[in-house]
Amino acid sequence: YSLNLEGRWNDNVVARRENTDDETLQRLPSLDVDISRHRLLKSPLYLSAKNEAVHLYEADGDKGYRLDLYPRLWWPFKIDRFLSLEPSAGYRQTLWNLYEDENDSDQEGRAYHRELFDLRLDLSSEIYRILPGLLPASDRSKHSLRPQLTYKYIPRVDQDDLPDFDSVDRINRLNQLSWALTQTLTSRWIKATAPSDDRSPSPDGPSSGDGVPQYRYKQVARLKLDQDYNLNAANDGDPEPWSDLRAELDLTPDTWLTFNSQARWSVYDQLFTRYSFGAILRDQRGDSLWAEYRKILEDAAEDVDPSESLISHSLLRLHRRLALKGSLEWDLYADEIREWLVGFTFTRQCWSLDLNHSVEDEDRRTYFMINLVGLGRMGG
């Protein structure tokens, strides 16, 4: 279970200065109660849920409360030894209550509701091979291959007369088949242990007190390919029902260095629609530096404008409880800074405080966030 309480207020300085309508969406407050997937008693079924209660407020627009309940039931099982089948069904109920004047406690709100279900079916398998150690000092490596097929279905539901604050209020129909192929390479190292009273060496390497060898494992490479097929589009006669082919690559040759890359390839236009290359450096103190080059070509399917940028994030430990952080995005098309942020994070055992100042175009924000471990977060 997880509980998150958050209050978020965005001050529209432009609307306030120019005396124009302010329809900036505020969430004051929002409460998320999520239930992680767990077994129902001794049955073969599992249950998970994502639930939200939120007060939504627009100074010159709609105002109201929304309750979104979304439980999901899972039934995973094996077919022979090599196939895993996991059907699941979700039922989503959303309730709204809108009001006109927040100062009038006697007014009757306008109530709305929406109910819809969705279905999902996952079919997967995994094959692997144990190899000799491929990295320095590693004694074993494991290469695994995981193919997966996924079917998702959400029926069409009339939502034209419902409130429209954010993406939760509009759930589009979906009839989609997806495939994915994931390859991973994991290496194993024998842990170094302090010498014990028993000086006789073990043929299996260092071991714990009960004689079991101690190892550490690390995923050193991951390559994932996946793609969607829109059955609704195919049934409607769309000549291009396939999505872009997506690829993700992560390489971690050592604990202090990670390379990552993502790309999308249009199977119809025979070109890349977007791609990125990045690297992360980290040390044992907790300092880190991440940099990425990202390019997005014009994508009419997702209504994305072309862009090219350099992005960096950094974290510097000033003290074991205090860290200085910063981020920067440089627009290579316009040859200017698109967005930057600087801030501090102070951490205690049960809580942490974030203080940030960010600038994006003409939008300047200074805000803080208090995170309560196990309870949630609040800020402004």
C-alpha cells in the first residue's frame, strides 16, 4: 500500500499582470491511495488498485472534486514450463462534483459519473544461457531473451458531457496488440569476504558462515524492441496501423558509468522519428552527472513539433544530508536555453525538503516540496 498527499498551486504571473482569465489548473489537495499487486488469500487471483481523490480548481474556470477508483484483478498462470499467461481486468469508476462559488457552502453541486472496464492479456516466455564471465573478475554471465505479446482493450464510452480537467477525464477507446523482445546480460562476481578462523579454502570461493558462497549480480546490458498494432485503425481502413518501432539500449560496464539510448523508426516512412543518446556518471558519495542529446523529427501521429536539444542533470553532495542539484536544457534549433533549474535537497531519516527555482521560457517558478516517508508529500 502507498499513500501520497499533495497540494500544488501554480501561480500564473502573466494572467495576473495582464488581468486576463486564469484557467491554470490547481490541485488543492490530491490524495493517492495505491494498492500494490498482492495475492487474494490463497486463491490464484491477485489484486491491485490506483485510487485518487482530488480537489481541482481553476480561478476563472471549472471547480470541483473528483474521485477516481481503479481496481484491477489478475490471474497469472503457467502453460507447460515455458509460457506464462496473465489475463487481467480493470474496472474504473470516476465521480465528479462541480461547484460555482467556493464561498457558498449551501449550493448544490453538479454531479457526474463514468464507469468503464478494460481487458489485458500478456503472453510471455524466457529462455537463457549461462556463459563464462564476460567482464573482468566476473565468474559467470547470463544472457536471457524474453519475447512478449500483449493485448489491450478499452471500449468506446461517451464522455462529451463530462468535465474535462486533465487526461484522467478522457479515456480513449483502445484495441491494440503489441509485441516486445527484451534481451538482458547479467554478470556475477564473487564477493570478497574477511578471513575467518577456518583457514581451509573453499573450492566454491568465499562463503558466508553457513558455507553458502556470496555473490553480487549486476545487469550490464539491456536491449528492448517493441511495437504496437492498432486494431481499431486497421478495422477502420487506416493503411498505417503499425506504430513506430521503438528501441531502448542500456549499457553499464561499471558501477560508475551507464550509457543509454532510445530511438523510434517509422516503418512506413523508413526513417527515424526521434532518437537520443546519453550517459550517467556517478560516484560512491552519491554525486551524479547525466547528459543527453535528443532529437525529435516532426511526428504528425503524436502532434509533436521537431526539436533538437542537449539536456543535463547534476547532483552534488555538499553534506551527507544536503545536496545541490541543477538541470539545463539547451535548444539547438533556437541556440538558446529553453529551461533550467537549480535547487537544494535536505534529507532526514523520516522526511526530506526540496527547494527549487526553475525558468522555462517566460515561466519562472520558485517552489518547495516536503516529502514524508511513507505518508506523502506537500509543497507550494
